[in-house]
Amino acid sequence: MYAEVRDIESLSPSLVRVHLTGGTLDAFEGTPATDGYINAQFIPADSPLSVPYGPEDLETLDPEHRPRPRRFTIRRWDEATRTLTIDFVAHGDSGYAGSWAQRARPGDRLQFKGPGGSYRPAPEADWHLLVGDESAFGAIGASLEALMAGDRALVFAVVDGPDHEISFPSAADVDIVWLHRRSAEAPETLLVDAVAGTTFPAGSFDVFVHGEADETQAVRRHLATERGLDLTGASISPYWRRRFTDEDWRRIKRQWMAEQQAAV
Ligand SMILES: Cc1cc2nc3c(=O)[nH]c(=O)nc-3n(C[C@H](O)[C@H](O)[C@H](O)COP(=O)(O)OP(=O)(O)OC[C@H]3O[C@@H](n4cnc5c(N)ncnc54)[C@H](O)[C@@H]3O)c2cc1C
């Protein structure tokens, strides 16, 4: 599938919202998951490839000119206007996806596969725990938007500073704990320290924790060990890893996750 950039919004200094329409989106089918994602293919700058392309176009292409796959959450799929909205972290010039979003212009094309996805706030839970950095804000935002009046959510969200906070519209009763890296002595433990230092509301809850690998793992370990939670069915995964490109990270991710889970 492919789509074209309709317009771009700057949500914060570190988040770029891209609305995609046209292309083959008439055939796109949304997912009930609020962490639904596409596997987008980013073409290196010096590649002769252009969107749309087929498998036959890749056969003769040098490996360095092949598209780089990256997963991105569907912040919103608007069935009526057939518009796909994605919130990209603008993390500088390194990599393919973040820099593509920062440079995106109307008419630019993006090819992708999907969607996949598995989490949706459990209706039977008394409240919902959502923890993450900017890469998880698409899923956190979609989850909060799916909640109804009378539902409750507790969110821990880490950003660089107060000017990087964004709004998460929701009909539910949402308590957001914003954490700021810039003013923190230990930015990489902000999430786990905040979660560990909080008295949770009473009642049953489901768990959604996504973002940087070491940070999500620290929260997972805390929930499993210090809180003694059974995390079967919890939605916890490392979306990216500091100092690793997505290719390098995917190469070891499965084994790393197995080792981390075995270590708890
Ligand atoms: C299911 C799923 C859904 C995801 N949804 C989203 C989403 O909606 N929005 C989103 O922005 N990301 C999302 N991600 C994460 C995204 O796929 C990765 O961050 C990816 O590495 C970005 O690719 P890149 O080409 O920009 O950088 P890469 O080439 O992969 O990496 C280059 C450098 O940038 C660093 N880097 C990568 N991501 C970040 C970041 N978020 N912050 C700071 N530094 C970073 C790397 O550690 C590396 O040093 C999702 C990941 C998964 C698995």
C-alpha cells in the first residue's frame, strides 16, 4: 500500500504529525487495536527507487538502496476521509524515518505494509495504566481517545521539557504525570522512578508500557517484582533502543527480550 502526505503539523519540538491520504488508502482496512501500526518503508536519499514499487523493482537494487522498514503507530484512521495520521518523533538527522517526517512535504509518498496491533484498553478493567515516551504517544493518544466517560486512566509520559507536552483528548478521567528529561538528574530512570513512587488507584487495571528498551524493561521489572503483578496479557515492548538503529535493534531484540524476561 502507499499514501501521500496531505499535510504536516508540529505538535511539539519533538513530535511531527503527518496526515496521509490518497494512493491506495481506499483499500486500507483499519484495526480495532489502539496500538495499531504500519510497517513503513523509507527509501534512502540516493536510491533510484520511487513509490509505488513492487518486489520486482527490489531484485536488482543494491542493498544500500533498498527501503528501510520502520514500524509506526496509527494515531488515527479516519474511515470517512480515508486519512491515516501518524505522530513521528523528530529525533534529529540520524536514521531514516524521523528525518523523513521532519522533511515531509505535501505530495511526498510513503509505502507500507499492515496494519498490525494487539492492545485495546480492556473494558472490564477498573482503570488503565499507560507508560511511555514520545514514540508511544500515538498509541497512548489513540487508547485514551477510545475510552468513554466514567473510564479512568493513569498515564506516565516522558518528554524533554514542559514545552514538549502535548494534549491527549479523552472523554475519560485521565491523570497524566509529565516527566521532564532536561531537568532530571537521571533522565533514563524517570519513568520507573515515577511509577515506583506512585500509589496506584484501587481496583483492577490493564498495563501498556512502550518506548525505549531499557526504560520499558525497568518499568516491567518493577511491576513484576516490587508490585508482584502477573504480567500475562500486559502490553509491554521496547519500540526502540538508545544508540541502536532499528536494523541493529531488530537483529538482537527477540533474544534480548527473552533474556530480560528470564532475568526477572
Ligand atoms: C510497534 C511499534 C510502533 C512504533 N510507533 C512509533 C510511532 O508512532 N512514532 C515514533 O516516532 N516511533 C514509533 N516507533 C519507534 C520507531 O519505529 C523507532 O524509533 C525507529 O528506530 C525510528 O527509525 P529512524 O529511522 O528514525 O531511526 P533509526 O535509524 O532506527 O535510529 C537512528 C538513531 O536514532 C535513535 N532513535 C530512534 N528512535 C528514537 C526516538 N524515538 N527518540 C530518540 N532517538 C531515537 C536510535 O537509537 C539511533 O541512535 C514504533 C516502534 C514499534 C516497534
